[in-house]
Amino acid sequence: MADSQPLYDPPADLKSRLKASYDAIAPKYNEWTIPHSSTRLNYLDQLLGRLPTSSSTPVSVLELGCGHGLPVTQKLLSHPNFSVTANDLSSAQLALARTNLQPDPPSRLTLLEGDMLALDFPPASLDAVVAMYSIIHLPRAEQVEMLRKIVAWLKPGGWVLANFTAVELEGREVQNWLKEEKGWMFWSSWGSEGTLEKVRGVGLEVVVQETVEDVVDVTFLWILARKSDS
């Protein structure tokens, strides 16, 4: 009998390495990604169509992995009744977001640097959570933990918009991502079926589930899901 393959063990310094990479490649990454924003905006519009965007009702949104704030954070803030907490691991990206999102009122925008898993919000305090190309950087067990936290933070009837790698990956490391010497990168995924199982398992109703091929020939599962009213 052949020896079983050892389980993949993510690097102990995973978060610090991701931060260092995004700090180093921020300008190159932003230059590369902005022209391909149509998919992000398509799904953001589907979320916005389910939120009170044209009323005085306050809406509280958490964005995980906001990057430099364009175009997603900017569009969220274009609705005067929205308050946005935008989180990113990269201090370089948040510095750019601070500049890009001026002169939005500080009272409606909070920028938080650090590991998304370390965030803490009161239970049932958020109307929506947006996580584009961000949860995929967590090890698989942490992705499930993150989903549990999101559900706890959402109000009854609240929404989560996120995307996940459609192919199952226990863990993938890439050196020199985007042909950048300091562009070390990591992703993991439960795959489409596994992710849907995890999302439903934490108590979310999946309303939209679509697989879309991205500009880098990677297929992503996009999910728009709702917390029950009860």
C-alpha cells in the first residue's frame, strides 16, 4: 500500500507574508485589476438591489478586503444612508484607500487594518458583508470560521456577498505572482460544492450562486446569501 500523502499545512507566517506581498505589489495589483471591475460591480449591484439604497434608512456594511477602495467601497459610499467599515490586511492599500475615498465624510467610513478573523462587531449589527477576492486567502478551516463570524454579525435578513475559488484547493502558494519578485501569494478553497455546503451549514440561504471565469482563467463561485429573519 502506498504511503498516504501528508495534509497540507499552511505557513505559520501566512498573514504577515500576505501583508508584505500586498504592500509591495499594491500599485501593480491595482493597475491590473481596475480595468476588470465589471464582474465585481455586477454582483455589487445585485446586492444593492436588495438593500434600501434610496431611503433614509441607515445601512451598515462591512467590506472585507477593500484594497484601495475603488470601485466597490466608493460605490457603497455613494449612497448617503450607508456607513461602511472597510478592512484590509495591507497598510499600503489602506493608505491608498484613504486618499481615493476623500472627501467622503469620516463619520460614514471606517478603515480597519489587520486580519479579518481578528475583527469584532456586536451581534446582529450589520446589514451586509461584502468579501470580494478576500476570504479565498484564508486557510480552509479559517474560511468556515469567518463565515460563522459573518452570520453572527449580520442582522436577521442581512446579506453576504462573496466569491470563492470554484476548484477545490487545500492550499496553493505562488511565488512572484503578477511577475512581481515580492508577490508571494496563497489561496485555498473547498470547491464549489464544498463551499455551498459550508455556507448553508452556518445558516445562510443561498439566493444567487454563479460560476464565472475570471480574467486570469480561474473560475470563481459568486454567492449572494441571506441570513434568516428569525
